Amino acid sequence: MTQIDDQQIVKFTIGEVNYGVPVEQVREVRDMQAVTPVPGAPTYVEGVTNLRGQIITVMDLRKRLNIEERKGSGAKIIVIEMGKAAVGVVVDTVTEVSTIAEADIERDIRVTNRLEKYVEGVGKQAEKLIVVLNLAKIISDIKEDLPEHEKAATKIPVTVEQVPIA
Amino acid sequence: MPKYKMLNTTATRYLQYLQGVQGAVVAINKDFDVTYINEYGAKMLKSTPGKIIRKTKCYDLFKTSNCKTAKCACAIAMKNKKSASSEAMSDNQMNLWMTGTPTYDNEGKISGAIEYVVDITSLKRESEQNKQQMQYLEGVQTPVIAIDEEFNIKYINSFGATILGSTADKLVGKKCHDVFKTGDCKTSKCVCAIAMKSKKPATSETSCNETMQIKCTGSPLFDDKGKIVGAVEYIADITELKGMLESTQGLVEVSTSVANNIEGLSGEVLKTAESIGAMGAQSSQASERLSNTMEQVMAASQNVSDGAQSLSKLAQETAKNVQLLMDKMTNVNTNTVEVNKIVNESNKVAQVASESGKEALKSLGAIKDASNDVGKTIGEVNASVKDVAGLADDISQIAGQINMLALNAAIEAARAGEAGRGFAVVADAVKQLAGQAGTAAKTSVESIDTITKAGERAGSMSKSADQAAIEGNVNVNEAVNGSQQVASSMQKILGVTQNLETAVQESVRYLEEVGGVIEQVASFSEESASASEQTAASIEEQTAATEEVAVAATKVQEEVRKVIELAQKIAAEAKTFRDMWQ
């Protein structure tokens, strides 16, 4: 994932903090839409939703990152490609697609918590710091976060009933 | 004492009497030789008895107009054998009254005469003046008549005769009631009849020949013994005065007293004149009465003068008061005219106000309609603005979606790598456009918000305006009613003040008439006063003269009586003497 060239990121926010995700991981951005809860899923999994006929799992990043719950509406869904499947990640706002020079990205960041492995680096742009996250890795590690007795249950159901499009 | 001596003594005593007589006593024989003249007579001729007796004829001494004529008193006395008198003028212009008494000789034949000469020059002069006084009556500019007890006219002045179209000569002797034919004639109201009966002046008003208003005053006439012999009537034409007195009733009493005094005066004067005429030259009693009467007349005349002056003063004061009243009335008139003018102007103003009020009402109605329209329009605008607000929301949402599309386009471009780089630029431009659209939509919403609030305010304002217009309408309605009431009140006031003006003008006109009448009264009174004063002055002179005459006449009469007595006694003694010697 490390590249010498300039890094293109999709910038988003949670609370006052600016985050970024490498544009390669992102399929698209959507307004928040109706989500059907899935029983037995981890608390940070909102449920499932219908994306142009494809059923995808929706995860709330706030909850996943242990940030207090969102106030008000207007959230966005960043759709992350996971091979042929995709997972929606709920954030506060998506601002823009931006290019940050590699020189402006601090890769060697030590975050003394279990999220450390998901932080790609911290970019500097116009005096603002942007935390670049590897959202694909966060999603793929969902199973690891589950207790053993829950791992089977969190298997993404491929045969879920069709949810009507809002 | 021998009888002749006694006789001589007696004769001497009688001669002494004659010497003491204060008049000329002359004895003459049949040839008019002076046989005796007393001291007074000699002194009168500036001579002495010694130079005259038996040395001159009597007609050479006295040289009167009667001497050597048939009028000579001595000649008449000797011819008729009784006393005779005649008036003569001496050569030095003295009026002499000469009385001749015949003397007889022992045989009873006329031997001569005794003549007694009195200077009556002053008496004569007074008599002339009496005649002049009669002329005063002639000068009176109103009829004056004197009648006897049978109503035969004895005297009428020339004014009276002229009024009747005749002359005094023709009228004297006729009955007064045949000449004047007044309403009182031959009735118990006849003032002359009343005066003769009551022995006091009487007055009454009546009409004469049915055209003139006259005032008759009758005064009784007395003879020397105080017996009624007739009456004097004074007739005043009061046709004009009557009208004048009606409007100045307060002055009537004064005027009447003036008239009465004048009438009384005339009566007294005439009576006096008659008395003087009847009395002749020697009536001392009549002279005294004349003198007394003159004093009364003078007093009466003074009363007339005082009365007339009072009347004049009263009339002048009244005229002054009338003038003051007139001035005040004129002021009132001026003020009334001013008030009229002001009221007229106020009336016009009130009418203008009323018209303006009606205009204002119309305007307020228009304002009300307009503000209703404004309110309605604002309501419509508000509705439109709400639609616009909805539109702006839509635009905002669309802008959001475009932004999202642009974001996704940018993501696609980035994933495309080098191939998508050009597209990324477009996506960025689209994203910026969407951002601008969103900002514009947001601004629009804010503006619309402001507009909506402004519209709401405008709506409530137009409602307030509507309310104000309604209130204004009520107020203006009241104002219009008020100004109409004012106008009608002004109209009423105008009527009242116009009446007042007319009344004041009539009052002023009436006062002017009264003033004119009073001026007439005043000038009449002044004339009366000055006439009375003149009369009083002339009467005063008259009285003084008359008194002198009376004194002189008394003296003369006494002397004459004494002389006659003496002459008779002398004649008797002479007869006795003659008888003795026979």
C-alpha cells in the first residue's frame, strides 16, 4: 500500500477531526439511506442495505472507533470495495477527493491503542492534519474483533431477503 | 272889627294860599289883562308879580297855541260861565294844561277868569309812550283781541286782523264768535266767558276753521273800580307745536307755563294799556295801579324769561344727551357691522371646513380601499415567497446531490489513474458549481426569510392603516357634522346680528328726529327768553316813568283841586263881601 508517488485520498470527517481513506479502496459515496438491522451483528454494524440491487453491510465508524454517538442527521456512506463485495462505512461528512504529496504524510505514527494498525499515516494539508485510515483493513478485521461464539454468526449472509429500495 | 276889615283879613289869607300854590295861578279881566299872578307863576315866567300885574295881557305872557283862539280855556269859561280846560303848547315847547274858571262882579256878571296852568310835558310824554306800548301788542305775531261783556270786539291787533283777511277797523264791533268760529265758541269752554266769570285767566285748546290747532287764553278786563268790563283773548297757532310737543312730552309742561306766562303778560299789558287810555292824563289812582300792574307784568315777564331759559337749558341738555346716545348707538352700529362681517367670514370658513371634511372623507375611503388592496397584495406576495422558499430548498437539495455526483466522479477519475485525470478536473468544477448553487440557495432562503418577515410586517401595517383609516373616517365624519352645526349656528347668529343692525339703525334715525325736535324747542325757547327779557326791560323803563307820572299827576291833581276850591271860596267870599256892601 505504500507508494512513493503522491497519495490520492477521499477526505471525510467525524466530529471535528479530518480523516482520509485511499481513493483505491473507495467505490463510491452515498447519502445515508435506510438500513435494515441484522440481529446478532456486532454493535458497530448498523445492518444491511440495498445498493442498486446489491446488498451490502453497513458499519458505523464512530461506534467502531469508540467515538461518542452522532447527533443530527446528514450522514454519508463511503462504499469500500472488498473484492467483488462491498461494505458501507457511515461517516459524518465527505468533503472532497484530494491529493497529498508523499512528503507531507507522516507514516511512522505510534498510536498506543489497538487501532494503531489501521492508521496509514497523518497527512499535512494547509496547516490541517488528516488521519489516513485503512478502512478495508478495519472491515476485514471485523471477524477478529468478534468473540469466538459470535464469529459464525457474523458471516455476511448472502442469501438475505431482498430489501426494498427506499 | 269892622266887617270890611275882617273881609280884608280873610282875603289876604286866601291870597297867601294862592301864593303858596305850586303852579301858575293867573287872574284876568274880560280883556285878558292880568289882574293877579302868584309867585310860582311869575317865577315860571322868570319875572315878578309886580312887573306883570296890570301891565301885560295874559296871552303875551304865556304865548300858548290856544291863546287868542276859541280853545282858550278862560274864554270858554267866561262864555259858558263854568270851568273849562284845554291843553296847549307854550312857545317854549311845554305842554300846558290850562283850566279856566269864570269870576263874577258884584252884579253876577262875568268880570274875568282865574286860570290855573300846569306843565304836563312829562305826563304827555308818558302818554305817548303808552301809545307806543300799545304798538307792542300790534307787533305780537299771533292774534290778540279784547272784547266787552257782550263779546263785541273792542280791539284786535293787526296780526289777528290779517289772519282773518280783514282790518281792525272792520272787525271792531263784531261778535268774536262770528269772526273766529272755534270749537269752543258759544260753549261753556269759551275762555273769555270763563275768565269773565271766574275773574281769572283761562286757557283751552281747540280747532279754528277746522284746519288750525289753536290755544286760546282769556284774561278778564277790569275798569278802574275793579269791575269786569270784558276780556282779552290771546290765540296761539299750535298746529306745529302740537306735533312737536307730542314727541317731547317732558317739555310740554314747561312750554305750557311759558305760553301761560306770555298770555298772562299780554292780558296784563292790554289791561294796563286800556287803563292808561281810560285814565287820561290826570288819573293818579290809575297811574298807581298801572305802576303796580307793571311790576306784576315785569315779574311775570321775568318768570317767562326764567322759564324759557330753563326750557332752553333743559332742551340743550336733552339735545346733548340725545347726541351722546346717538354716538353710542352709532358705535353699537359699527360694532354690529363688524360682528356681521366676522360672522359672515366664520360662516364661509365653516362651510369650507365642511367641504374639506367631505373631501377628507372621500380621501380616507380611498386610503382604506388602497390599504385593503395593499394587504391583499402582501398576502399574495407572502404566499409566492413561501413557494420560492420551497424552491430554494429544492435547489439546495439538488446542489447536495450534484456535489455527491461530483465527489463520486472525482473518485472514479482518481481510480482511473492517468486516464481519469482530465475527468477529475471536470468533476472538481462541477463540485465547485454545486457548492456555489448550494450557497446561493442558502442565501436565497435567508433573503426569503427576511422578505417573509417584512411581508408579515407590511401586512400588519396595512391592517393598522386600514384601522386608522376607519378611525379617521369616524373622526372626519364627526368633524364634518361639527362644522355643519357651526355653519348653521353661524347662519342663526348672522340673522340675529342683522336684525340688531336694522334695529340700531332705526334707533339712530329716531334719535336724529328727536334731536331735531329738541333743537327746534331750544331755539324757540331762546327766542322766547330774549323776547321776554326785552319786554321786561322796556316794562321796567315804563314802570319807572309811570311812577314818576303818578307822583306828578298826584301833585298836580291835588294842586288843581286846591286851586279850584280856593277859587270857588274866593268867589263865594267876594259875593258875601259884595252882598255886605249892598
